[in-house]
Amino acid sequence: MSTALTLDDLRRYAVSRSLFTATTLPAAIRKLGFVQADPIRAPARAQDLTLRHRVKDYRAGDLERRYPRLGIEEDFFVNYGFLTREVHALMHPRTARTAWDAATRRRAQALLDFIRERGVVHPREVDEHFAHGRVTNYWGGSSNATTHLLDGMHYRSMLRVVRRDNGIRLYAAHDHPPPSGDPAVRQAQLDRLVDVVVRKYAPLPATSLHMLVSRLRYGAPQWQTDLKATLQRAKQRLAHQKVDGVDWYWPADERPASSRHEPRNDVRLLAPFDPIVWDRRRFELLWSWAYRFEAYTPAPKRKLGYYALPLLWRDEVVGWANVALKDGQLTSSVGFVAGRPPRERLFRSALDDEMARMGRFLVAQG
């Protein structure tokens, strides 16, 4: 019979397994399987803030600078981000849920022919050649029709992101092997995708597991009708236990109650999209307070700040901080859930160490 777990066990396990010993950038990406991206840079992009805890001597912008040599891909998964090529291949060739009309298909084919001829293209180069005009984007604003079409072609497995130029994606044509018609192969691919999700975000409450499996409809929309069965298979093969009335799931080869998960005397400032923080439902269950990302909240209504970073002390998220690099110096404001910092003397020195690490990390983009 398995050991009865507590929320304390799950909390230590969640932190320990995610904040593994810092390694190389390729190894960290392989271990994570997927790194969520976000364009806001306050103080740095989410992907950089996530990797700095898991890559030795990581500096802001390293992922973008080294991307062409890492053997990874930018693409949709359960969110948009960076994936290993092994994970990327599991989802392609992808069939979008929305079919293009004949005119869009013709434009896409002409654009694909142009890209094959040029090799690697910048959206500006494409726009100058085709001058497609403008379309309304998903946010209600206006964007170049060329960029919109390139995004659609990237999503539909026709293109890959080769690198970025000052944050702008550069594309090349990309071919994928034809899909297998074997249902067993499709099931195995979906099961592997679920395993990537679970290994990144475990332990997962049942509701979060359901939500994340359903989000595979973004990365593999052609298999959306298979996701219900995929979820049932996952629940059968994963380890699980009910803790305080909630069913939790994690990889069957891991032991949440292991003594290896004892917390370190560290302070960590975590990105809003860090694996420890991303699932707000899980966050509230483990730490009994509601963290909210307020970048899109009107300033007068913000409680934590524009880009508040949850502050982890040992295995407790005890507060948050807003930090910025100004004239080469790190500035910060820190708030605490309890209204005051932890009383341990070690906390202050650990916080100072983390702020020093954050300053060194940010200098590369400052």
C-alpha cells in the first residue's frame, strides 16, 4: 500500500522536481520538454526567467542567441514556446481546425515557392515582394497580412522558425514525413505528448490534468476527437492519490514522499509562466493564496504589480517582487503574503543572493 501523502509532501515534491540541479541549456530543455514563451520583457522574457534557474550561468537572451544551434523548434504545444525536435515531430504534420479558402491557399503556395527559392526570409522581405496588405488580427488590432499568413503557414507545418532578428521570426520551408494511418501509432504519439506535459507540471490535480490534455488540441488539432480516450489512458498509467479531497497525478516512476525532496535554503524569483507557477489552480492548492498575473490589468486595480515574480523561499511561496535593471543597477520592491518577511536570519541573505543572481542575469540585455 502506498504511503499516505500530505500537501506538504506534494509541495516539496513540486518544487524539488522542477528546480533540478542547473545543467547545460540543451539538457535543461530536454528535461523540461517544453519552455513556454512570452514577449513581455519586465524584467526579462518568461522563457529566460524560467531557464535561468535550470541552466548554469544562464544570461537573458541566451536561448534566442543560441537557438539556431540547439536543435529545437518554436511552435504551439499546450502554449506557444520552444520544444525539442522529438516533441515537435510528434504533432506534425498538423491539420488546422480552420480550413483556408481557395484564395488563401493560392497565396500560401506562392509564398511557399518564394521562401523555397530564397531559403530564409524576413517578413519584411516577403511583404515587399508580395504587398499582401493588412488584416484584422485576433486581438482586434491590425497586422500585416504577410505576417498573418506566415503564422498560419508555420502552424500548418509548412514553415519553421530558423532564428529571430531583434525579436522578429525568420522562416524557412519545412517538410514533415506523412502521417501514419495506424491508430496505435497515433495513440502512442498522444501518450508521449501527455507524458511531456505531466513531467513538466507534476504533481497535477485532476482538474488540471484534464485541462492540460484538452489543450493538446492546439498542438495537435487533427487528433482532438482522440483526447478523451487519451486522458483515460493517462489516468490509468499515472500514479495518483487523493490528498485533502483532491485527486493528484504524477509519473508512475516518481516518489513524492522521497526524502530527496527536502527543500534548500534558497530564495527564487519565479516567472509568471514558470512550471511551478503556471497552473494557478495548483498554486492555490499548494500555497493557499491566489497569485494573479496583472500585466493586462489596469494599473489602479493591480495588487501585486505589472510583472510580479512569485518569491519562493525553500518550498513556500511567501511573497512577490517587481524588479528592473536601471542604469546597470537592479531595483526591486518586495511584498509578502503575511505582511512581513520570514523571521529566519537565513532568509535575508538568501534574498540578497537571489537579487545578485538576477542582476547578473539581466546585465546581458541591459
